[in-house]
Amino acid sequence: MPMKGHRTKQDKTICRVGDVRPSTDMRDVMTSDATARSGASGRPRVVVVGGGFAGIAAVRSLKRVDVDIVLVDRHIYNMFQPLLYQVATAGLNPGDVTYFLRALRYRQNNVNYRQGLLWKVDADQRVITLKDGEELDYDYLILANGVTTNYMGTPGAKERAKAIYTRSQALKIRDEVFRRLEAAAADPSHSQGLNIVIVGGGATGVEMAGALAELRNQGLYFAYPEIAQDHIQITVVQRSAELLKPFKPRLRAYARRSLEKRGVDLRLGSGVKEVHADCVELADGTQVPADLVIWAAGVRAHDEVAEWGFEQEWGGRVKVGPDMRVLGHQRIFAVGDVAISGDDLPQLAQPALQGGKYVARAIANDLRGRPTEPFKYTDKGTMATIGRRAAVAQIRGLPAMTGPIAWYMWAVVHVFQLLGGRNRVATFANLATRYGQFWRVHPNPIIGEIRPVRLHGDREPDGTGNAASAAETDDVAQTDDIASADGSTSA
Ligand SMILES: Cc1cc2nc3c(=O)[nH]c(=O)nc-3n(C[C@H](O)[C@H](O)[C@H](O)COP(=O)(O)OP(=O)(O)OC[C@H]3O[C@@H](n4cnc5c(N)ncnc54)[C@H](O)[C@@H]3O)c2cc1C
């Protein structure tokens, strides 16, 4: 049964005229079709596509505005991407970084959630079509659907490397690490090990490498005495000569030293030419052995964005004006990672959060007939963590920071940015036990459901190998995600 205001192909009811009063400033918005579509309440309907940073910020900022909101997301949860690498490295449970989108209703009754994937936009009719064929009409549409991994056409990358953009991808990395370690431990020749290559030396690559190095140094070396220490290798490959390019040189140098101190092999200044089954080939011809390749380089818009009929920029981002409206469309906004304006804002949480709040304000102003100033981004700074009490932070108004102070600041900011009290408490507890003590601790990793040995026959054929990742796009991730997440336990 479709929600109120939703239309199936069989039931194309014309929405009744609502009570939006056109004002002088709204005239350009309203002249093409003086009927405002409205929900059952008679209020204008705002459809928000994407329940990430930008989408949630927009929804929450519309709480006191007299509108009905429909939040559409392909997942039933919001995911806190900045801590995803902690899930991939067995430090956090997947549920710690996800928030049930319908729980937004506990505090806001003008929002309804609909699971779906935006497939088509008919801007003339003001109707969107979801992948399952259902249609939703809108008075305002906010596109906040983020981006996905960009393999940049590197041969073998899509088929063999593992991306880290969704929860299921993070769980697959985690489970693959432990599956391969068990195989290496069972190898009677003791010649097997685990070579992990991380492609990309930006914040995600550095954080991933640092967390894996901590896990290896504090935990895996002790838990797997069968595997020689130098058989577990972590390598970062970065095209440019420096890590963490957006950070100040002093912070970049600190990050480099910190990773090297933790035994991470850095291959800087040479990009990846091809990903092979057992190695990564660099542009200079070097072959770096690789059992597991993690792709942390580059993003692009989701494929379906090309179906929507909007002007797109490099990486498929939707072009918006200074007020975040999609070029040529008064009633459609794009915000967060998927949008690109003249300012070319970084694809980070803060621009998405601030942009989400801004478009909510712009809609409220439209409805009241007031103008809205162009969007102005306030750069509050940026941070990245490397490991136990090692992080870099450049915060607006403060001197550049490294070490424990930066680490504690990073931890506080990330824990408080999470949605949901339970997530904050659980994340705080898990991070504190992993990194918080001043003495050395073994990390007690959070492990998943590695294929068990069966009574009749050997282990089940494994579906988590690299071959599986060829098809592992966001589109197919959901079912695996549920199975894997449920199987997670804190060891
Ligand atoms: C591993 C990782 C670590 C990161 N670390 C940091 C960090 O430390 N600091 C920082 O500032 N930024 C970080 N980022 C970047 C930051 O997470 C993004 O900039 C931010 O999430 C963008 O917010 P958004 O709302 O635009 O998109 P997202 O948060 O990605 O949300 C998009 C939502 O849209 C949904 N969706 C996608 N397509 C469709 C569709 N067609 N129909 C319906 N729903 C759809 C998705 O399910 C998702 O819920 C990190 C990103 C990653 C991947």
C-alpha cells in the first residue's frame, strides 16, 4: 500500500491543490504551474533523497516548517562514513555507526520514510520515479544522495579491489582479513601471510592504514603466533609524493612519520597501473604483493544520476547555482557530495551538513515569500586519525595540532556527531577500549561470521573472495550486509 502522496503506475491520482500562497519572490517558482502539490495535510511536500549528512540536516531543519517531508533512501539506515574504517578494522560494530532512519519520527512528526532508489526525475510534472516504479510527487526536491567509489578506469580494480563506501563493504574487508589470517595460520609450510595494499593516501587511506597497523601490532601478532611478523604487511600506495594533501605540510609530515613508526610501507609518487590477482602493479612497473586491495582513492556520482537529466560536472556531480538549486530548476536542490557549485566545496561532512541546513532555510524562505542569501560555507577545519593518540587536526581559529590532543579532539568530535545516544555510548566505549588507555592493550577485535568448518565436508565455498567484489556495488550490498552485521560479535 503506497504512502499518502505516493503514486504507483496504476494509480496516477492528481494531487489536490494545496495551500501554498504564492508570493512575489515565489512567482517565478509558481508561474509555470500555479498548483502546489501537497500532502494529505494540505501542506507542501518536500521530498529528500538520501539520508546521509546533507539529507538528515535538511530534514531536521525543516522540523518547524509547515511542510510534509518524505525521506527516500535506498538503505533503511543513516551511515556515519567517517568511522566506517573502524568497522572494517574490527574496532566498531556496524550498528554503532548506523541509525534507523524511521527513528527520526520519534522527534519529528512531519517526516515519513520510504525505502527506495531514485531512478527518474520528471521536473515538468514534479514527479520522481523510484526503481520499483513507484512515483512520488513533490513541491520541492532535495537531492542528497552522495557519491560512490571511483576506480578511475584502472584495469582490475573494480573486479579485485575492495571499496570502502558502504557498511557491507566495510564488513567484507574485516571478514576477509580474518578469513585469510586463519588460512595462513593453518598453512603447514608457514609461508603464507597477509599483504594488504591500500590505494589512496588521503584521509580514508591513512586512517585505514593506521587502524590496521594498530590491530596488527597490538593484536594479530599475539593472536596468530603461527604467522611470522613480517608476513603481515600493510602498504599504502599514493600517486602524489605526499599523504593527506589538504593538510598543512607539518601535519602531512607527522602523518607520514606516524605511519612509518607503526610499520606501514609507504609507496608514494607512483599511481596504480593495474590490480592483478596477487599484486598491485604501479605506474613505474613495481609489483607490490597483494592478497587484499582496499580502494580508498577517488569518488564519483552514482550511475543513476545520469538518468535524471541534469547538467553534470567532472565526477558526475550535479551542477548547482550559488543557492544550491540545480541549474535551471527552481524547485530542485542538490546538496552534499553529489552537488558542485562554482565554489567546488570539498566532499566532506561539513559542507554536506551546512548545505542541508541551508536548503531547508531556502525552502522555508520560498514558502514565506522571502529571499535567501547565496550559500556561504564556513570551513571549521579538518582532522584525521592515525592510531593510538596520534592524529592531525587543523581547526579554525586554533593552531595546527598533532598527537594526543588532536586525537582526543578527533574522538570527541566524531562521537558527538553520531546520531543516537546508544551509538554514541557504544562508540565511545569501543574506541576507549581500543585506544584510550595509556598502557598497551590488546584490542580484542570485533569479529564476524567467518565460514565455519562443517561436520560433513570442509568449509563452505567462500563468497567473500575478490571475485565477489566484481559485482559488489552498492546495488547488491544490502542482503550481505544484514547477514554479516547480525553475525558480528565482540570477541
Ligand atoms: C570511508 C569514509 C571516511 C570518511 N571520513 C570523513 C571524515 O573523517 N570527515 C569528513 O568530513 N568526511 C569524511 N568522509 C566524507 C563524508 O562522509 C561525506 O562527505 C558525506 O557523507 C557526504 O554526505 P552526503 O549527505 O552528501 O552523502 P552520504 O552521507 O553519502 O549520504 C547519501 C545517502 O544517499 C543514499 N542514496 C544514494 N543513492 C541513492 C538513490 N539513488 N536513491 C535513494 N537513496 C540514495 C545513500 O544510501 C546514503 O544514505 C568520509 C567518507 C568515507 C567513504
